[in-house]
Amino acid sequence: MSELVRVEQGRYHDSVTLMRASAAASAEPGVEAVIAAMATPLNQDLLREAGFPPPAAGPDDLVMAVRGVDEAAVDAALAAIERVLAERRRSSPAGAARVPPHTVEAAAAERTDAGVVLVSVPGPYAYVEAAAALRAGRHVMVFSDGVDLDAEVALKREGAARGRLVMGPDCGTVILGGVGLGFANVVVPGPVGLVAASGTGAQQLCGLLDGAGIGVRHVLGVGGRDLSAPVGGLSALAALEALDADPHVEVIAVVSKPPAPEVADALAVAAAACATPVVLAPVGPGCPTLTDAAAEVARTLGRPFPEPDTWGVGPVPRPGPLLGLFSGGTNCVEALALLEDRIGPVRSNVHPDPGRHIGPGDDPEGAPTLLDLGDDELTAGRPHPMIDPAPVAERLAAARGGVVLLDVVLGHGAHPDPASVLVPALAATGAAPVVTLVGTAGDPQGLDRQAQALTAAGAVVHRSLARAAGDAAGLLADSYRRRAE
């Protein structure tokens, strides 16, 4: 066994890049544990929990901690980390300053043409940088999670006072004029604008519209808490106003998890006042599906909405329970509502009913279960499953019967070839697999290539989550019927 902890002072990289670096290093043979992260107090705790000695380092310092079967494995892991970090440097914009500015204010003064500041720093520090961006007269996308709720409200009130949009915190997906930030699909520019309090919900809509030949101009992410009662939809209302003022946007859709009732009412009033038609698309019990919302957008534009693509033949039903494994929280919430309507009670870590809510360590005991594997509790100290699908593959391979329902999310920021990680697990599982493939034809992973690889491993693949959930429910019913015969 060999172990190494390296500290590089003042070497900053954003969390997404470091998660990708950790995932690349973990894939090297003989590597048992990897953490590449800034040495914040939270990450220091994660190092201790992983059995690494916490180094003398601060939040501005980069820590690379690796444990492997021998020195060669450790060296290979470090080389993989450096390879990802070097790729990030090479992707920096041409003409960037040789010595980069060290503050948001300095960067704004240097790049007078830049209208948006993207903040991706540890949550406790995000408020300071985002507030600086607003004072510099810029809109701001706060990718960081872990931001205090009071800080979020203060930022959004400051943004409203300055006429600037605050996207986030915990905003994973934004598209501006067809250009994606964070986890974003490659879209054909078109007449649709999205207000999104859900990253993967927005990506599901982008994929469904892409399948119907409908392009997207903007996706304005506002963060998952924006439509809560304490925040009051401050950013969603501002984003709705901004899209309504864009003459190139012909229809607006608002996608979210279930909003607070008073915020939903305020959004409905604001939508009715818009000159641009607005499709409200919250997910949850009693709500239309995102597939229904995409069809409504198409009808509003006077366009056809063909049945979303399906690849492969439905697998043979197998005795056992349902297990849902999701990268996206909104995908999990929509599947939960659909499945409870079809098969009865389901347990989930996103369930609002305490009696059906399960925690990370709870044993579902064979009951139908849906898990949002992208939840903060399950991603502490490891990459998000969109970046590294290994947590999905581990649980998938362990399933010994029934039906597994999972989403595979494509686009920039996601794993470059998720099927390559999931296919061996699909071959090992004893369950019937049903997949929702969230993506567009232009995504770098190759939509059709991913679909073909997954179907070759025995899965049926749907572009629509609603269709996938319905397929899973049907397989469960067939399984129960066969056992009764």
C-alpha cells in the first residue's frame, strides 16, 4: 500500500474541474482513494474521513491525496489529475492575460465586454464574490452550493436593486444565446427561453425540444431554492421579465420542482402579464410531465411534437422491486410522482412525506425505491454522478432482480462517455434496466452512440423520462402478473 498527500499553495481550481480530476484519477488501475480539492474546512474533514492525515493548508491551497496498491498506482493517479488540470489551462480563452486578475473587480475592469460573472468557489465564500460582481455591474451565475439562505436572499435583493440577474446559488445549468455554462447541452439556437429552478429539468426539456427540431435561445437557471417561500422567486420573476423583453424569444417555459404555493401564485400572475406566451412546468403530483410541457411549447409555436425517441426492445420483466437511480433531482421527483400514481407508495430521499423519506444509510428492505444520487448528502467528498457515474454503476451492478430505472445525462460538464462506465454494470445486474437518456444530437458524448451502447447491454432507452417511468411501471406489473400465474 502506498499513500501520498501533496499541498500546492495558492493553486486554485474550481470544484467542477477538481471533481473531474478526481474521477479521472480514480479510474487508474490500483487506485483505492483519491481526493483532489481545495483545502477548505469541509474538505479537510473529508480527508480525515477518508483516512488521510489533514495537511497544514488553507482554503486557497490545492490538496491532492491518493492511496493506491503501490507507488506506480499513486504516480498514475497524480498524472491523471495533472492531465485534467492541464487540459483546463489549455481551454482558457485566447488572449487571456498572462498574469490573471486576482479579484472580481479587477477582472471586470479588464474585461469590459463581459456581462456575466461565473462564481464557483466554496459556498461560504461565494457571497463575497457574487456581491462584488453585482457592484461591478454584471449579472452573476453562482455555481457554488452550500450558500447560506440569508446570503442568497441578500444577493437577490441586491441584484434586483441594481437591475442585474442572480442565477443561483447552486445553479448548475445556464445557456445564454446558445452558449452553455456549467452542465449544459449543445442546443440549436431557437425561439424558446427557459426559466429553470432545476438544472436537469431544463436539460430534459432541451433534449425533448431538440428531438422535435425546436431550438433554445436562453436557459436562465435560478437555483433550486429560488421558488421557496423565503426567497420568493426573486430571480425567477426577474428572469421571466428578461426573457419577455427579448424579441427573439417566442415562448417561455418555467421548469421547477414543486414551488411554494404563494410563489407559484406570484409566478402565475407574472406569466399572465407577459406579452410572450408562458408555459408553467412544475413537476410533482398532479402536474403535467416535462414531456407534456415540451409538447405544449411546440403547440404554442405551431410546431408538431413527434413521439420522443425510444431505442431498443423492452427487457424481460424479472421478479423483484423497483430501484430508481438518478443523477438529477428533478428527474427523480417527476419519476416519483408518476410511479406512485401507477404502482402505489415509493420510498425516496426526495419524498416530501416523512413516512416515505429515506436517508443515505436507510435500508429500503425491498420496497420500491428512488434515489437522487446527486443529492448533497451523497456527493460529499466525491464527484457528482453526472461527472462520474461510478456510484450509479455500483448500485446498478448490486441489483439482483426487479426493475432499475436510471437517467443518463449528457452535455458539457458531464462524463465524456457514461455508457462505458454503465455497460459493465448493466451486464452484471439481475434487474431489467430502463434508461432515460437526457441530451441533444449535438452533445459531445454522441446521443445515438450512447443509446446504442446501452441497448446493446440489454436496456430499453427513452428520451422522455415520463415514457421511461411508464415503461418501468409496466414491467413491474408484468412481473407481478407472471408471479401470480
